Amino acid sequence: MLIRDQAGRTARLALQSGLGWLIVAFAAGLAAALSAAGLAGGPIHRLQPIFLNTLLFGWFALGGAGVGLLIIQRTLGAVLY
């Protein structure tokens, strides 16, 4: 059963959750890019080595994008190939 077939409030909350995960994925990807470029300041800059930061934030970005797209797909009933 698709989420969109359920109550409107449930579908709306699921869609907002999916969009939230996509925003988290974008932020993690941006943090990975800034960290790899050496432009990140604060606690991220102090973590070593820099490749560990890129790998860590990259995995967060991939996971967040996957979860976000899955939730949006289940909410809208769209087929994502």
C-alpha cells in the first residue's frame, strides 16, 4: 500500500520527512566538498585526516539522499528508475 493512499496528514508528514532527508544529504555533501577543499573551519577542520571527513560526510550524503528519495517515492507513488 502506498503512503498516498492513506490519510493526507500521513502522506504530508512523510513527504516533509523525505525532503528533510534530502536537505540533510545536501548539507553533508557540501560539508564533504568544503572539508576536502580545506575550507571548512571549526571542529571539522581539526579532524584528521581530511579523507576520513570526506568519506564520512559522503556516506551521510549518500544515505540521506537514498532515504529521502525512497520516502518521496513511497509518498507520491512515483517510480524512480
